Amino acid sequence: MSVTPQPPLELKASPARSDVGAALRRVGEVVGLGIVPIAVLVWMFVVGVQGGPLSGDFHHELYPEAKLLLRGENPFPSPDTPIGGANFVWPPVAGYLVSPLTLLPVGVADIVMVLLGLACFALALWLVGVRDWRVYGVVALWPEFTSEMRVSHLTPVLAVLLAAAWKWRDREGLPGVLVGFAVAVKFFVWPLGVWLAATRRWRDTLLAMGVAAVSLLLVLPFTSLHNYAHALSRLGKVFDHESYNIFGLMVQAGASDGVARAGSIVVGLVLLAGVWRYQSFALAVGTALVLSPISWLDYYALAALPLAIVRPRLSAIWFLPLVTWGLEGAGMNIGDVPSTVRLLLVFAVVLGVAFKGERSAREATPTIA
């Protein structure tokens, strides 16, 4: 009597167990990337309102500078005015940009600046294609993002301008105006003009240069270009040792100013060559951070833009900047080697992933530039 062999039993996951796992994941996402970010932002806001600072640099520098500009008074320091603490050296475009807020009491304007900053960061991510709500949640937990609430350096405005320049990069004239205006607001993003040139957008490159150059002329009713440039140079010498960049790292490690400056320039030139060779938006952002005389923590929130372009949905790389929690945002005597190394390594990886994604996308679609 023969026995027919039976097929081996297949162990299948219980539908109920699978549903429970999926439900737990959804709850975890809602809590970790929805409720927790909101709670952190509210907590940071309350701490800033009660104990300060909230919109610190806006409160002490940009708001009073804007009021002076509107009254036709010279806000800029004279060559013999000491630089340190609060300084009225913001580009005139930045002052005029926030001038409507001077109609409000400064405390109310501080709160409005925070809310506008949150909205601008969200808009910037949306412009570069992020539709996954979880990405907004994890970026809201980046210390580079939350620190902007405490200082209001106009980094969110830069994010919107650069994101819009990338989104509408094929509309002749518009990206040039946007990049030029971004440079007029904060000079350190000038490498994005090199990106325009690298992508053979010559008219936009010239337009960006023109907008940025004309913006400088706005200082002339109040001071000379020489005196204004001298004030910026003195400001850099006061704060650059604490900066989160190559120069700051080398000085903090014991290098002389000259050696550190040469090192940062070499790295910057290498990155600029990469911008030109690969038409890379990511490397342009990285170059701006490397070559900026002063690089504060919130500046690195701009790295979210090139990362979002290639990773618009949540992936592990979005969580990496969370390891920079605990770093000081901006100010005197905040820089130290371990902190600066940690930040630079994290964002070298972030921008490296963005750059690699750009190259892969360009190989698949040549018009990605």
C-alpha cells in the first residue's frame, strides 16, 4: 500500500498579526513624526517666549536696523565702532524685507518671524517635491531647523528662494532673480550663482549677478561700500573662529588663521570645481556652507533642499541630522572640535547622498540639471 507524500506545510503570517503590526507602525509614525515634532516646536517656542531668546538676532539686530532704514538714518557701524554682540550689518535688502514687521511691537514681531519661518521651511520642502508628511515631521526635529526659531537668521527665506530657483530653473529669468535676491539677503549663498553658470543658464547668471550687485548700492545713502565691506570683514573676524565650517574647525584644532583660511579655500575650490563639473545643486549648497565666513547651526537646514530633491519620501538618511542635537546654535565661544566635527561629518554624508542621487537622476534623465 503506497502512501502519497504530502507537500510540506507553509507557515504563513496570521492576517490578524500582520494587521496589528501595520497598525503599530502607523501609530508609531503618527506619534514620532507628527505629535512629537509639534510638541518639540511648541516647547521651543514657549521656552523662547518665557526665557529667551526667541528670534534673538531679529529682535536685537534686524528689527532695529529696519526701523533706522525706514527713517532714513544710517544703521551701519562706523569704522571705529566696536563689533561684537548685536550688530547692524545686515544687508539693506534684508532690512527692507522685514520692514513691514516694524509696524508691530517688537515682541509680537518676534512671534510673527517664528511663524513665518516655519511656514517658509515647509513651503521650501513642498517646492522641491516633498509630499510625504513624515519628511516634514523629521525635519521639524532637526536642531538646525529648531534653532532658527531662537535666532531668526532669515534661513527660511533663503530656503524658499533657492527651492523656487530649482523648481523653476527652466523659466528663463526667474531663477536668476531668485538667486540674486537670495544673495542680496545673505551673501554667503553666492555659489548658487556658479550653479546657474554650470548649467549653462548664462542670462540667469548675469541677472543674478546684477540683482546682487544692485542690492549693494542700497548702502550708499548711508555709508560707503568700502566702510560696509570693512564692517562685514570685522564681523567675520569676531565670529569666524566659532563657525561650523572648515575654517572654524581648523582654528579650534589649533591652526593659525592663515593656515585655516587656506584650508577652507582649498576645500571650497574643490567643491566649486565639482559644482561646475557635475552641475550640482547639492555641491553648490555645500560650497556656500564651507566658504561662508560665518556658518551657524541653522544654515545647515539648507541641506534639506538637495536631499529632498533626490529623497522626497522618508528614508533613514533623514534621521541622521538628529545626532547633532545638543550643539549650540550661534554666538560667541560656542565652537569646539568635537561639535564641529560631528556637524560637518553628518552633513557631508547628507550632501553626499544628495549629490549621488543627483548623478543617478541625471544619468536617467539628462534634463535634471
